[in-house]
Amino acid sequence: MRRDVVPHGNPIITETYTSDPTVLVHDGTVYLYTGHDEAEPGAQRFVMRDWLCFSSTDLLSWTPRGPLLCVEDFAWARDGAKASCVVERHGKFWWYLAMNHATVPGGAIGVGVADHPAGPFRDALGVALVTNDVPDDDGRDHTNDPFVLVHDDRAYLYWGKHRCFSAPLDDTMTALAGPASTTTPTAASPACT
């Protein structure tokens, strides 16, 4: 069901619980991608199974586009639809999503791909791009909050895990092109500030 959500100020989405927004602008339309908490009011836990999308051409009226991906779309994942990031590259839309891995303890990052920013998206790999043991597992981390920066025709993946890590992505956008390293936040690394 599609209908416009017309807010009267902030927050702009009021009919469902959303989290961890990320934005992409394409052809004059803003796409707002969010996590989606389905826990009952007052619950002491999160129930995060999918990621939502809303679009707007004026930043005043927002059209729900429904869940575009669910954790169950990733056969290797268990639950915990968390933060994400969408980028356009090579004529495709790449959606990097944090979720819990079914067999590797801790969080993981998957990659969805589509020909349009409103989907349909599909799992681009069939496995996690990054698991909680990359580059190490110190027992107190949980891989989350992916961010992709495309600069000078190169793409870099950043993610949080008690510290900020980064690694170059290869041209397919579905593999790391080098080792992961700890990134110290500076003005030159805006993804980690």
C-alpha cells in the first residue's frame, strides 16, 4: 500500500519505528532508507527484520516504498537488521547492510544490489562481505554501521566495531580489494567522525 506521509515537522516518519537513516539522491528524488523496529511499545528489545525506504521530491511529502530487503533475503543471516548505506556505482545501486550472522558470532555486513534505488534488491553475494572476525575479534566488538565512500573512482568500505575500520572495495563492489585497517577519525575520514 502506498500513500504519502505528510509530516508537520520532525520526525518526518511517524507511523512506524525507524532507525539508522541513510539517504541517496537520484534523478531529483531523495531516497531515505531506514532500519525498522517492530517490537511492541514498551518492549525491552528490538525486533529488526527488514529495511524500509521512503522517497520524496520536495523533502515535505514522503512516499513509503515498503520494505525493500529483509534479513531472510540473506540466507547466511540470522536477524538484527541494523544500519545501512546505499551508493550508486557502475549503473547499479549497492546497499551495504549490517545484520547478525547465523554461524559467525557477532555482526556482519551484506551487500544488496538493484538497477533502481527503489529496487528490487537482491543479495549480491550469497555470503557476508565482512564478518565480525575481520580483521580480528577481540570479544567485545560487534560489526555494524557500514558506510561506503566513492572518491577518485575508488570505493572504500568503513564500518564500526568498537573502533572504526576501513578497506578498499574492488570494482565489483562485492569484495574487499585489500586488508582491513583501523581508521583514526580525522577531518580527512568523515565516515568515522
